[in-house]
Amino acid sequence: MIIGVGIDIVDVRRIDALFRKFGTHFLKKIYTEQEIAFCCSRRDVANSLAKMYALKEATIKALSDAEGIKWHDMEVCHDKNGRPEVKLRGIALENIQSKAKDFSIQASASDEQMYAIAYVLIERS
């Protein structure tokens, strides 16, 4: 059973501008240490940051009740094939567990020069 669906599109130039203007302050506000390390290890850092940002926004939309959720309540990891996996903690985890004790999150992200897009589906297991 589907609990929530979220989709988001991000202008890569916007994320790049925020990164250039606010540097580490921006990174630490939005991304976990693991996410920062992953994005900074990629050839195109701005596109990676934008995809991860879009994944977090899409996750918030899929959760539907986003009150009190912080950026670090969601962490994007990648499996051995590079597929994104969204892990929840804190208020985000409490939010979903109030709807379903067992759940799974399916996530996908893509980018094309100036835009990054992400799709997140949360379903009861």
C-alpha cells in the first residue's frame, strides 16, 4: 500500500550559487557529513548536491506531514550500484512510523545539465 509519493525538480545553478555564496555553512545545514563526502567526491559536485537536495525535498513531500522535520532527519546513501537509498531518523522516522511500522522507500534521481529531478515512493511493507 502506498503511503506517500513525492517529486521535486531543482535548478542546479541555484544550488551551485548557494554553495558558492555560503560554502560549508550551506553544506552543513542541508547535508550530512556522509552526503557531503559523497557529493564532493563526484566529478560534478553541483549536480550531485542538486540531486541529493531534490531527493530530500521529494522525501518531505512523500511524508506529507513535514512539520518539524529537519534536513538531517533524512540521509541519502547509495547502494553498490549507485542507486539512491533514503534513510530516515528523528522526526521524519517518527512521522512514517506513526503510519506504518514496516515501510520501504523507493527513490530515483536524475540530472541534465541545469536541472536535477527526484522521485520518492513510500509504501507499507
